[in-house]
Amino acid sequence: MSRTALPFQTQDISAFARSLRAQLSQCEQPPSHVELLNMLAQSAGHRNFQSWRAQIAARDLLDNPPAEPAPVDYVLLKQLMRYFDANGRLTRWPGKFSHREPCLWVLWSKLPPRQALSEDGINRILQANHLFRDHALLRRMMCDAGMVARTANGREYRRVERRPPAEAAALIHQLGARPNRG
């Protein structure tokens, strides 16, 4: 994990100190590093450290947007299009490792955002969007790639909201622009 300086400020240092003192007084033993980070963030008015860090990252991204989108390799895009039929369904599992992830992103785009899915629910979506009948492989690969998160017992799956890489985004766009022949 990279260590970047995170600016920390509070509107009222007196209120900050009172809040921190109250949280520390409830501890039976010295807080762990993470607990102390959460106490500091909460004393400054944030939900927790992760929430505060996400706010900083989002503000930095808005203040300093990426200069230019990443270039798309159109030769690779043309090769990737061959894995899909006219209806945008994955016809076969790519043999090349470098072709697998962009194809998984297409399936990721078919999952509903911010919605919990049962194992049966995600299986139905994957089965409807590929033709080689191995939804378990696809589900496992999406979890391994960090595109889908699942609970420890495997009962609930959620799409992880991330920006697809340039080629994957272009592939999703191209497949969406195809006329549906189904």
C-alpha cells in the first residue's frame, strides 16, 4: 500500500479534542492503529477513516482530473470482438490470458450496480450472457479479478464499482452499439 500524505484539518480544535477524549475514555486498553485512525476521523466529523480517505481521494480526482484518457489498442479490440456473437454473448473462453479480463469486464457490465445478487441470480445473468456453459468459471474469475465481491458463505454477490480499463470500456461500448440480431 502506498503511503501518501493525507491532509487533516478540523473546524473546531476544542470540539475535536473533546470528542477524541470521550472516545479514548471508553477504551479499556490502548486503541489499535486502525481504531485510533477511526477515532481521529470521527472526531473531525467523518464516519470513519476509510470514509475520510475516500473523500480526500475523490476531491483530489475532481481537482486534478486525468489529463487524457488511455489510448485504445484497436487491433486488440478487433481480436476481442471475435469472442462475442451478434447478441453480445461470450461464445468461448479466451485462451490468451490477456484477452480474458476484457471479456470479463463485458460480463461485469451486465450485472446490476449496487444490488445484491444470490448465487442463483448471478448464475442466471452469466448463463444468459455466454454460450460455453461454464458460469462457475466466470463467476470465480470475476471474484478473483476483484470485479465481484462475495460474502464468506457465498450467498451474496455484488458488482464492485470500478472503471474498466480502456480496451474493456471500448469493448463494452462496441458490443452495446451492435445491432441486436436475436
